[in-house]
Amino acid sequence: MLYSILVFVLVLSVLVLVHELGHFLTARKVGIAVEEFGFGFPPRAWGIKRGRTLYSLNWIPLGGFVRIKGELGEHAGDRDSYASKSRWQKAAVLVAGVVMNFLLAWALLTVGYLAGLPQVVDETPVGARVASPQIIIASVLPKTPAAESGLEAGDVIRSVGERPVSEIEAFREYTASHADQAVLLTVERGGDLKQIAVVPVLLTETGRPGIGVSLMKTGLVSYPWYWAPVQGAAATWSFLGHPVGVRQPAARPNLAPTGLRGPLRSGRHRGRHFGGGQTRVAPRPAVHGPAFGQPRHRQRPPVSGSGRRSPDVPAL
């Protein structure tokens, strides 16, 4: 709990500080006097004046602020006052904070794409490298062999029948070919390995042998140095939830179902119900910070056996 609070405060402080830095730099650029640039909120703990600007550290560590001359309309006759500047100069100062947050998101995602970001991977995007592929249980259908054997959403399937597995299709084929036979699964849960025996049966929902789980493949997706900035910009733009139809990148970072642990916690996910054969999508709105916009809608996942399937996903 304390760790989560500290992370929240740190992230919020960075976002707000970068936002205010945009206002500060732009105001200085157009000739507006900046009276104070503060980290945190008053009461003030320490400060030092350089030129006409007081740089301060404050006791409430939740971001920061910029106090510029004439921001409330005073000193309209002074050349270095915000109130005396033209409309485009005022607009530039106002939007600079959002632009800086956009640039911060782009820079962080670019670095992430260079190093590798955990993502749901349906197929390898053009120019991408996928490391550490694995398949994860996104959901478990009730009253199925998977539910009765104790499998849980978020389990990472390491092997099936003592064979290492990292491809959904290989898992599906193996379980379908071992109907009514005990299959030994090795799964990772909370950092521990567990062996669970499950018997695939003919499922009424799909008409094929399976154990009754929804699976997805994940991996660390990275790009070459010349392509990572492009993917970072595309991902940043898509996170903004812009209403204009912009093609999203092949894979978005940190996208996985609720119920997973660690960095693969928030966002939307795609999963396949096995066994199987029907591919279903269970989208969830991505969770973003204040710099990346808010989710525009919330859609319920399809109910198993209801006969509904997302229109953009073909049946296997």
C-alpha cells in the first residue's frame, strides 16, 4: 500500500512538473517574467532566486506550479506581463504544458520500445522483435475442466504434457488431440510453478474438445532505433483517444486483462476460448494517467455461449 502511494505521488509529480515546465519555458521564450517556479505546493521549504525567478521547494510533493507576471490581468501596461502579450503568445503559453506531456509520453514510449515493452501479441508486427513469448490464461469458463482443476486467470502456462509451450495454436492442438485424457499443465502463478492435471472434454460452447479457458500470447516487443520513435509517436497518439480515425500501432504497450499481475495489469486484451475454436474479443478501456486522456467507452465482454462474437474477429 505504501509503495503504491509513493509510486502514485512520484508519477503525478513528474507529470505535473513537466507540464509546468512547458509553461515556464514558453513564458520565458515570449518575454514574460516568471516570478516563481515551484516543485510541490506551499508552504515553502526552501527557495533560491536566480534573476527574476524564485525557484522553490515546497512541503506538499504533488507536482508543482509556475507563477507568471500578469496571469490574473494585472500589470497590463508592462511589456514583460502576460496580460500585455498577444493572443497567440498567450495561447502558446497555455498549450505548452499539454505539448510537454505529449513529448514526455513519446520519449518514454520510444525508450520502452527500444528496450522492449510487455504486450499482447497476436502476430509479430512488421520490424518488431518479440522476446520471452508466453501464453497466459485471460479467463476461465465456469463449470469446465479448467475451473474444476483450479486454473485461474493470470496463470502463465509454461508447459503442456511436459512440453514447453509458448504458442496458443500449439496448446489448442495438443489439448484437442487428448480429449478425455489427463493432461499435465505446468503453470506459473505469483512466481511459483504449479503442476495441474486437467482432462479436456467436448465443450458445448464450441463443439470441440478443450478445457475451457481464454488464452492470449504476450511478449516483450521492441523495435530498431530508427523505428522505435515512430511507434512511440503512434502509441502516444492512440492513447490520447483522439476522435480522428488514426490507425493504431500493431501492438500497444501494457495491454492485458484485469486479473493479471504486475505490468500486464491494465488495458484491453484479446483472448481465444479453448476448446475451441471460437475466437472472442473481450475489450476493456485502457487506464491512463492525466497526461494521456481518458477512456472513451466501456464495453462488456461477450457472454460465453450467448452466440455473440466481436464482428472484427473471424471464427477459427
